[in-house]
Amino acid sequence: MSIQAIDLSYTYGQGTAFEQHALRHVNFEIKDGEFVGLIGHTGSGKSTLIQHLNGLIRPTGGDILYQGKSIYSDGYSLRELRGKVGLVFQYPEHQLFEVDVFSDVCFGPRNLGCSKEETEKRARHALKLVGLDESFYSQSPFELSGGQKRRVAIAGVLAMRPEMMILDEPTAGLDPRGRDEILDQIERLNRQHGLTILLVSHSMEDVARYVDRLMVMNRGEKVFDGTPREVFRHYRELEAIGLAAPQITYVVNELRDQGIPLDETITTVEEARDAILGLLEKRGKLK
Amino acid sequence: MKIIKAANLVFDYIRRNEEGEVEDVNRALDHLNVEIEKGSFVAVLGHNGSGKSTLAKLINGILLPAEGTVWVSEMDTADEERIWDVRKTAGMVFQNPDNQIIGNIVEEDVGFGPENIGVPTEEIWKRVDESLRAVGMTMYRKRSPNRLSGGQKQRVAIAGVMAMKPQCIVLDEPTAMLDPNGRRDVIRTIHELNRSEGITILLITHYMEEVIDADRVIVMDDGKIVMDGTPREIFSRVEELKNYRMDVPQVTELSWELRQRGVPLPECILRKEELLEALLPLLKEE
């Protein structure tokens, strides 16, 4: 079971002088339960791509299959799909509008046609998943901190009981602790609850730490697809397309250039620390 | 010389019910004192809700203090007759470039500010030329801002502020919405303005790597300044920073972790080059 993009293409302003190819023949399959990162500079086609995945845009070429069925086939319920593939936009807290946190989270399931009882059950569960207890229920969403607001917005999508969640830069504008809290939360949803995650991010450090697999977009094409370690090994090519590797990767590679035998696929502080300590120990330089 | 002085600043966000009675008071700034040296590059860190943005808005006179005073170049921001001079002196750049751009083409947008305050046409064009050059956007002057990348838009917004001939620019998370390239361009641009034009910079950010080249770092918590020093002084206090929900750059973190485990490295490493220099002799085989 999976979501698949098959030869997906999208052209803005097709047939006009302003024709712009936002996606060119993109192919991939994301299996149930995967935690995938998506990176690419502004204008690389990331946003266009994720809007296809829950049917907000119709491709000008190719297809999207969800659990084996084309989402653009006749009679396919896009409404149902959007309940299954939840999309959390950038700055999702701008879409909060209810008078209190609980009502805001109830909005989604109620709209899907759930009973009052089911709606409230889902809302309570979703809020628990993002770590907001009952003391938040009656608070106005507008008086919460940036990180809390964002968690309410994510709960709003979770309450629809999606099988997959796509998050477009969920940590933009959050302080470092708030960023870690949100990403830890997302990781738990994936590891403990089996939710498939597609995480769009501008932070190479974050994707290196969290995702199992990384897709890289450039000029509407998918240019890399692999584990973060495999992808960041190509840091020079990533730089050429306006991206970079985590700072740690550069440190490790420059040490390697000086003849220090370190694993070239190290991408996180913890990995670098352990590798360097191991080496020092072997050389008897650590007391 | 001090370009900004704030004494005993208090600011409350007050929530009222429908009858206008006070329901809740949230103290955003709590008797804060700060002085900013003219021509310096100061970075402000602090978690969401620590009072950074409120401070920025008080410096620009968008908000007025409940208690205490802010002086910008000796002008009291609460003095209604001087408010336009205050805003001309201390320009402001916000997080979202799309909310700050109004012109149909880049050069019009940059000229909007000076035109609004009645600068003669010839002088406006001169300022537009200079400002676009200062942020490296001259070649885009006839373009539509809509077609620019986030980093380019943000540089146009900075040019718009530059055209007002400010002595100081306050930037409130100008890179939060940008990709790594855009981020680097914006940070390079403001350092350049600081160095070559002597503009005082107050940069509010959550990205620790953007802070290491500042002259001074201020950390805010609960409406107060809790840490104040050079980047090296601040980032040597890793645990304290983490308590304030902050972080350190990756190389600083790695060096700190290695030091904790007995590796003899200098106390606070901020740059990759420093770390390599200290690590190499240790890792090389005899």
C-alpha cells in the first residue's frame, strides 16, 4: 500500500507565453509507514508536488495512485482522499479560526460527516497525540505560543485520522526548542502510530536527524532519492542546485581530505562525536 | 555613541472582554534596559514569546511603552512630533517579504518610501540606485517583485528601508521563510551594509549560525535580557542557552560534546575552520 507519482508533470500557464514547467516527469513511490523528507530550493517544485498528492492540483501529465487507484479516475472521491492524506500547510496557525482550541480541532472530522460523539473523540485523541492536555481545550488558539498554535493546527489534521501526513516546513519561525518538540512529535506519530510522513524542509540538519529517506527536487525534477547519508554524500552537487549538506558533513569531509579515516556518510553531531571519540580511543589519546 | 537607548521598558498585551474590562494581562517586556552602540551589529536571540519582536516594535515606534522610555538617536519614540523621524532613523524589515512589497516593479517599490515623505524626484532616483546597488539587486530593477525568490524579495524590502537613509535597521527574523541560499544572501547583504555604510544592525533570529559574526549577542527570556556578550562568550555557555530554549551551531555543539568527554579542545569553537585546526593534530597518526 502506498502513494505513487507516475510520470507526473505540471505546467503553469500551458499554451501561453508564460508557460513554466513546475514538474517534469516525476516518479516515486512512498510506502505505508515511511518517513520521507523533501528538499529543494524555492521554486524547485516542492509545493506544486505536494499539492498534487492530495488532489488539490490536477497534473498536466502523468498520474497519482493512492493505494493502487488513480485519484483522478472517474468517481474517485477526492474528499475522502483528503481525509486520508492530510496536508499541513506552511504557517498552518494562520488557518486557525475557532473560538477555542477544542472546537478548532473538531472542525475537520465534523466536516467529514462524523457524529458529534465521534468528532469529539477524535479531537481529544488528536490533541493528546500532539501533547496538549485538557487545560488547553477552552483556550483561544490565538493566545497560545507559536509552537502551541502549530500543534493545534497539526491536531486539526490528525483528527481527520489520516493515513499519511504531508507537512510543509512545519518548523519555520519556531525557536530551537519548539522546533525539536514539533519534530519529535512528528517522529512519534510515525514510529508509534505508523503514520506515513512526508516532511518538506529547508533545514538539512533537521532532515539528516529525522527522516529515513530523502528526495531532492530541482527545476521540477527529482534529482536524488535515497537515505540522508547517501544523498548528502553528493554535497557538492547539492550546492550546485542551491542546497547544502549539514555543517557536520563538511567538517567530516575536510577531515577525510586530510587523511583522517572517518565514514564519509556521517551527517549528525552524534555520529561525528562517536566516530571521532572512537578514533581517539584507538590512538590512545583519550584518558 | 549610543543610537538606541531603552530604560526600564515595560510593555503589556492587554486582553479585554466585551465590556472593555481587563481580562488578562501578558507582560511582554519587564523593566528592560539596553543600549546599542552606533555602527554595531547586534543579534537578538530568545524563544517564541520572549519579547524580541515587541522590543523591535518599540524601537520603531509601532508600539509605545507602558512604562519607561526608548530613545532613537536621542529622540523619544513617544514624542508624536518626532515619530516620522524615529522611523526614518530606525527602519524595520519583517519576516514575510510578501507582506512588505507593494510596487509593481522593483524600482518603484524601493522608491515608495522616499516618495511618501516628499523627497524630490531626482533625489528619489538617486536613492533607488544606491539602495539597489547596496543590496546587489540592480540587475532586477525592472522586474516584477512577484517573480523574485524569497531571498531576493527580502533584499528588495531591505533596499526599500535603505532608501529612507536610516542609521539603523531592525530585522525581525528576516530569513525565517527563506531557503539556505536566500538566507545566506540576506545575511551577507546586512553585514555588507553594516561594514561599508556603517548602518547599525539589530538582527532578531532563531538561526544560531547567523549570529556568530555579530559584534554582540543578546539573549532574551521573559521580557528581560538574560545574556549579553560576544558570540564566543554566549556560545560557550551551552547548557544555559539550552535552558532558554536556544541552541548552538553544530560545530560548537560537536566541540562541546567532545570536550565533555575529555578531548582537549579550546573552550568555545564557533567556526568549522577552528574546529578543524584544533582536531587535526589530535587525529593525525604520529
